[in-house]
Amino acid sequence: MADKISLASNFIQNAIEEDLKNGKYTEGVHTRFPPEPNGYLHIGHAKSICLNFGLAELFGGKCNIRFDDTNPAKEDVEYVDSIQADVKWLGFTWDDRKFYASDYFGKLYDYAVQLIRAGKAYVCDLTGEEIRQYRGTLTEPGRESPYRNRSVEENLELFEKMKNGEFENGSHVLRAKIDMASPNIAMRDPVLYRIAHTEHHRTGNKWCIYPMYDFAHPLSDAIEGITHSVCTLEFEDHRPLYNWILESLGFDVNTRPRQIEFARLNLTNTVMSKRKLRLLVEKGYVSGWDDPRMPTISGLRRRGYTAKAIRSFCEDIGVAKSNSLVDAGMLEHAVREDLNAKADRVMAILYPVKVVITNYPEGKIEYLKADNNPNSDTNRFVPFGRDIFIESEDFMEEPPKKFFRLKPGGEVRLKYSYIIKCEEVVKNDDGSIKEIRCTYDPDSKEGGATAGRKVKGTLHWVESSTALDAEVRLYDYLFKTDEKGDTPDDFLSAVNPDSLKVIQSKIEPSVKYAAAGTKYQFLRQGYFCVDNDTTFEKPVFNRVVGLRDSWAKEQKK
Ligand code: ATP
Ligand code: MG
């Protein structure tokens, strides 16, 4: 595979090498990607996917996919399906290693019982609010729950009753018995199990108690034989708890999984949390999770971003131990690099103005040879005729000095075609341009007597009778600013109201049967991708990214 992952050497890689050198994990490196199926994956998840699958590949190990489905109220099979499609599209495979935390509900229950028997967990009757009050603060120790010293027998009985559905939601929880005075709040008797009389998308109504992430995660890792459990920085404080659970249940330190944290990806001009992305969908700011403005993998794919570009972006940004904000321009740069190499060039006129070539025979259409891509020597033939469209900004009636495009009395070359000269401008009643009347030099096309004649400007164009009428969707950032207010939902008021602009454009006929997902470079305009909404009657294109790479330019300064 040409685009094999070659993660730049990083601290996670070093930690793994260190472990292997010390004789740990003799069975090989085993990682996992553990999404919660409560939304669509975004570019931040892509980073985690590239990292986890990439590390496994690098060390000749394995990577599992595991749905962390311990929160039935928010989860859905729609998300399970989209997550798998996205990981595959990015180019990774888990072979037969697709798991669900819910596969382990039985085992997790048994582990909880084992903790109770060891005197390391208890059933607590405090309400959620009381538990928070008892927990203390960063500067004050917590207080012990009055239920903390229940006997093992009583705890076993109550926990079983919890499981059997004899209690209401919120009336009891199972807590680890660790240390209410620990400086680490995560260690102050964290909740391990809660009651939720909620149907689960896989286990139905079998369970009415569900394990908390902090309990399910280390144990799912251990059950699967994960060696390195790579997660984001906010779990750093939970690492002692991760280890405490495994230690308390007797997992050997030389084989049990090790948690390593890295900084999550944040990108400018967007939001990244699934909660926020869901709000954008639900409140109609975007057309869905796969709206081409969304930072979701499905949105980026629909927009025309390639898997290769996303992977090379993830590689370029590397892995760090402190949070930072990555410029969206860097992702666009990766997309441009990939599409520049791959996308065929075609001519499209986004904002058309009509040009009539008065000395060209009426009704005649000739086919001119055009090359598809500087990286290949394939060609196509584009129709040329008396009536064509050019880009309205390529004509100026009263141009400034160095304007080398079309102007009254001036000449330009039409790409792959003839030299034309502007003779007259015909206006509508409102003063707008109706058509530009030109003459052409019949000997100026390739092979002709005056083919070598130099004129300063070269314009792209589309013949009018054969042109496709296409809808083109131009996108801008969903957020123009990264200041999104103080409260969690303030970000909605910062949504860019002009993030989508729809125009009607003219495109050469060669793209007529292009399937959704096909990418082109529209000459001089940027990269465009056929949208899912496209039909033969009405082609629809998304602008992927413009041609100008301001990010790369900045780097060179
Ligand atoms: P969100 O806050 O966006 O909902 P999450 O962490 O709750 O994200 P999960 O489905 O639990 O989403 O995440 C699956 C994996 O992806 C986790 O290992 C998580 O650490 C990782 N991940 C999530 N967001 C990012 C990000 N922005 N950068 C890197 N990794 C991420
Ligand atoms: Mg989560």
C-alpha cells in the first residue's frame, strides 16, 4: 500500500518500545479504538483511529474496534453502522475483532461481585446530589458515605437486588471503596454501577444496571488482551483508578493494559464534540451529520475530502501531551495536495457571462483536444462553438492597468482553443451585460498558422449549447471565529450565517455521467466533488477547497 502509515516517532511509540524492551507484552502490541455509539465520528476520532490502528500496524500487532455502549439512553444502531463505515473508509480493518462493551455485561457484573467480596466496593443509597456534596473539592477532602461500611453480605444482597430490578433509578449505586481523602477526586469512591431501567440496543431489557465508563473500560481492555489503552488527556486523572480496578481484581502488572494519554485534536473554525455537532443537526443549522460543512468524517467525505488526505493530516499533526488548536488550513492543505495529484481538470464557469464569436459559423460545433491532468497523458475533447460562456470576473469594461483578461478591444486566448478579440459589449436595459461580442482568429488554434502568437491572458470557457447546468454549493467555515462565548450553548450564536452559498453554473459536458464522489479541479477555480444529491438532469457539485494554499505559504515565510 503506497500510503502506509509511518507515524512520526512519538512518545507513545517510545513508551511501547520501552515496555517491549522490558519484557512486557510478549504476545505483541494490541490496541483498540473505542467509540461510544452516540453520534457520528469526527476528524478528532480520525486522529485516534489513525493512532491506534497505526501503532498496531507499526508494531506488527492488532487493533480492535470496540463499541463502548454502556449508556443506552443516548446510543443507537444508526451510529454503530456509520462508525464502521467511516473506519473502513479511512482504510483500516479490524478483521474479526469487532466487540461491544455490552458483550461483557455478564463478566463485568461478576467482577463487581468479586470487588464486593474483597471488601472493595459497596452499595450506596445517597442520591446523586448527595454524592456530589460528599465528594469534597480540590482543596477539601470528601466525607465518607454513611453506607460505606455495610457488610459484604449486605452489599452482595443489595447489588443483586439492583440487578434484579427491585430498585428505582437513582436510588442506589455501587461504588468503589478507595479513599475519600485522596487528593485525586477520581479516587474518592467513584461510582461503578448505576440503575437505569432503559432498553439497550443490543441487550434489550436484560439489564437494568449499567457499568460506568471508568469500570467498564479497563476491564474491557483487559478482557480483550489490550496492551496499550491510548486515550485523550482528560482521562489522565482517571489513570490511577484504571490501575486500581485492574490491580484489585488481580490482573498481572506485566500483561495487563497500560493507559497512555495524548492531547485531543482541536481544529479552528469548527466545533468537535458530538454533543455540539448533534445540536447543529437537531436545530437545523446544517442538513445532517454528513452536511459537507461538518467536521464529521461523513461530512468531510461528502464534501470531497479523501481518506488519504485525512490520514496524512493526522500524521502531520503528530501526537502531543498538551492541548492545542490546529489551523483548519493545514487539513485543507493535505486535501489540496492529494487532489492536485489525482483530480482531472475540467472547465466550469461559476458565474457565467455570454460571449458570441461573430465570425464563427453559426450552428458549427468542433471538438478540441484537452488534457485531463498534468500527471497523465490522457485527453478528452471539449465542444467549441459560436456561443460560449466565460467567467464574468474575467471581463472588465474599464479595467485597471495590468488586467490581462478580456477587455474592450483586447485579446485573450481561450484554453485549448482560439484567440478572441472583444469588439462590442451589448447591455440589458438595467445596464448589466447581455453578451460580449468577439471575433476569433481562425488560424490561432493548435496546428494553425498563428498558433504561436502570444497574448497575455488565457481564459477557461464552456460552449453554451452543450454546457451542463449545474448547481454548485460553495462553502465557508461554520464558524468564522474561535471565540464562541462562555456558556456551553453560546456557540450556536457564533454559527456563520453565510457558510453555504448555492449558485447556478455552466460546466463542460464531459462530467455528465460522473458518479457522486467524483472529484475534479475546475480550472482556475478549485477542487469540486459531485454531491450525493446529483442527478443526470441536475448535476450538483460541492466546492471541496480553493486553489490557493495560504497555509503552505505561511509555513514558507
Ligand atoms: P466527543 O467529546 O467528541 O463526544 P468522545 O471522546 O466522547 O468525543 P468517544 O466516542 O468516546 O468520543 O471517543 C472514541 C475515541 O476517540 C476515544 O478514545 C477518544 O479519546 C477519541 N477522541 C475523541 N475525540 C477526539 C479528539 N478530538 N482528538 C483525538 N481523539 C479523540
Ligand atoms: Mg465519550
